[in-house]
Amino acid sequence: MDEHNGVLIGETWTDDINELKRYYGMHNDEVQLPMDFMFCTVNKLSAPEFRKQIALVESSGGWPTYVISNHDIVRSYNRYGDGKHNDAIAKLMAGLYLTLRGTPIMYYGEELGMETNPPKRREDVKDPIGKLGWPKEKGRDGERTPMQWNTTVNAGFSQKKPWLPVPPSYKTHNVASESANSNSVLSFYKKLLALRHRNRALLDGNYVPLNEDDPNVISYLRQYKDQAVVVAINMSASAQEVGFDLAKHGITKGKVTPLLTSGTQSGNTSQLVLPPYAVYIGEIK
């Protein structure tokens, strides 16, 4: 694969960091991008748990490959959402896995806030796993529903009846509607992806954890040469005050410029106030 400029991406489901290391190979000569599904085992908003998983993958010696959802598990919008602040939490999760060192893999619809839509009756189940395990096991149909393009019939996916039904949320969470809303989940993804592509620290910088004892806010630096980006994500339902001692990381002066935020933050990196479920990304020059 190296000889032909190819890349191997592994659907490497494991909850064991040592097994994940073996997928990379003893000399990083096997799978270049084995997916870190251990990240998906953190099924709640928990700064300590995500911090722990990131540290484990950083210790693997390979290039991290983060996923927060796929076609076999309940969508991230449902797993992390509280039913009230789901859009804010969807932006929060984007702010996490799209700013870490490594390659993020997006599952279609995450950028919209698509929901899992499990079948209501056994006769509606298509997945063999659901047919065999009903009603305890409803199968994986719910996270495999059609892409939601607009508010027309079947979310613009097809004029004919699709293989799986479209959830009612397509009326608000679709590409057309969210493209017209600057505060939507999709708009946040677009801004964040654009930032990621043009910022060298986010692309190639080291990952440096900050405030490792904070139970509510996960924060870290991405450092590349003389460029640094600080990321702070409030994973709690209440406002959090957070400060950073950057001198021990070689940053003793410099101007901090917000690059992207969700929610209205106040203060600066020496003392930052983050609203519930807010993301702060700032560049230090």
C-alpha cells in the first residue's frame, strides 16, 4: 500500500489498547488507520473518560483515527444528547473529534444531527440481527436511514419509498434548512472543517493535555513549531470557569485570538467562562 500511495483503514473494533497497537504493527507497517472504537465506548459526556481514551490512543505510537459513530451503533446525536440540548452537544462532539491529533472519520448525518430511528414493529425490521433478536434487539436499521437533504418527500433522498423510513426530524435537520441557518449543526461543522484544513497546528500539531483534573472541561493544546491552538470544551450542563497555565508548555507571552466558538464565552485564556456544552478554539501567536 505504501508503494502505491494507498492507505489501509481498519474497522478495528476492540476495547483493548494493546490489541489496537497490534493493528498498527510492531513497526507501524500494518494498518495505517485502525479506527479507535474505544472512543465510542464512552457513552456519556465525561471529560475524564474522554481524556483517558485520548491518552491511551496517544500512547499507541500510531496515528490516531477517531470515530464517534457508525452503521452498527446508536448515533452520537442520541448517545450523547440529553433530549434538550442535542444540537449544542452535537457541536461539542464535533469540536472534540475534529480538533484532536489524528484522522477523524465522519459517519454521514453527524454533520446534520441525524437521529437513530429504530423500527417500531417487528414486520418493519430489515436487519437480520433485529429479526432474530426482536424485541430486545431491534437491529441496526435505526442508524442506517436515508440521508436527509431537504423537506420534500422522503427528505429528498428518493421519490419512491426508501428501504428504511426517514425519521420525523428531517423537517428541521436536513442539508437545505441547515445550510440557510448560520447557527445550525451543519454550519458549525463547515466552519470547523474549514478551520482544520487551513490551520497547521490542528493538522499536524502535537496534542498536549491541559487541566487534567478538571471533571467538567476537557482542554488541550495543539502545538506546531511556534503556532499553538487551545481547545476548551465544557461537557457539563452548567457554566464553567477555566484557566490555563501555559508557561510550563513554553508559552509565556502572546496574543490569543478566538478562531471558533459555540455559545458565548467571556474572558481570555488566563480565565475563560464557558457556557453549558460550549466549545472554545483559540489561536495563540
